[in-house]
Amino acid sequence: MFFFIWKSLIEPHPESTRRCCEDLCTAPTTRKPGRVFPLKGKLYKGAWEYEVTKGDRVFYVPHEELLKVVVYYAGKHPNAAPKP
């Protein structure tokens, strides 16, 4: 399922999606104003948002101690941020 969703981002926006993937692999908690930032509030503790394009988002939780990132949503910008 995830591969299908990620593929739907790659096809129309290969460069933006590639950059997102590289950033998630190398520096998932590096803020980029307006593009990469942590979500606020108790419901979103530890969750981050990555703006791949104006209309596409990736929501994820980085686990620095495990050297992994768990992507829990990738796709069209939802009206409200999904909860991890």
C-alpha cells in the first residue's frame, strides 16, 4: 500500500519526492521554514510534516535513536493533519 502511495507522489513530481526521500534519510529533523517542521500539540507529539509540493504532504515520526523514520501519511494535503 505504501509503495503505491509513494509512487503516486513520484510520478508527477520526481525531483521534489526524491529530495523529500533524501531529507528523510539524512536529516529528518532539520527544519526548513514552510517546508519541514514539527507538528504542535499533544496529539502530534514527535510528528513532523514535510511539504513535498504545494498540494502534497508527508507526515512522519523520526526515531533518531533507531535511525529510522516512520511515514504514516503521504499524499494530498488533508484538511487536518493526520494523527500518528
